[in-house]
Amino acid sequence: MARGERSEEAWAWYSAVYEAIQEIPHGRVTSYAHIARLVGVCLKHLPSPSTDPSKKSATWHSDNVPWQRVINARGGISPRGPSGASRQAAALRAEGVEVEQGAMGEFTVSFSKYGWFPDMLPSEEGQVESSDDEEAEE
């Protein structure tokens, strides 16, 4: 991959974000947090793979998108319907992530131990010049 080119996966992600941002009406603004919330809605509605051999599964489904790895900013698993949070907790525990359950039944994960907050995607490292590099060249 030539410098400045993105992987197919990274390009799909960037495209989805850019398309969402294009829908912000002229003269209006939104927050980074709200755009992130829209990503959460996408994950909430992620379909299951087809169990019918005569029907093709959607391109993206719960077996090929690690939806369980995305939690809220407080380290909590957001409740979403019956057993949704406990299902996510079980999927994380199966990956070796320690999930605590509070007195009110809420599930949490320690960001200090399990957090992943890179400045760029691993597939992008060394591929796309960062704005710091561009500023240094000026």
C-alpha cells in the first residue's frame, strides 16, 4: 500500500463517518459525541448472520463485527433490551476481559486495564501522514 493510501477497511470507516457528517444541515452543528452515538445506533441494529442456507448474510453482521468491544464513555455496558447487556458482558468475558457487575446490576469494564484509544487505526500507521508531520514540514 503506497503512503497516503488507506486499507479497504479503514476507507469504509472513513467513508461512513464522512457520509454521516454530510447530513448535518447547513447552518447547524453537532458534537463528536453525537456522531459517536450514531455509531452506537449502527451497532445496536447490527444484524445476525443468516441461518438460512438459501439466504446470504448481510455483509456486516454480529459474527464479523466485534460489537461487544464498544462500551460507553464511563466504561459501562449500555442496557439495550432484554439480556443485551449480559450478552455483551458474556462475550467480553469469553475474550478474557474482566467485567464487573455493580449492586444495581450494571456491568462495567476498567478502561485503565482494557482500554484501547489509539490516535490512528493500526492499519493506518505509516500509511497516512499525520497533521503533525505536515505542520513540521511547513
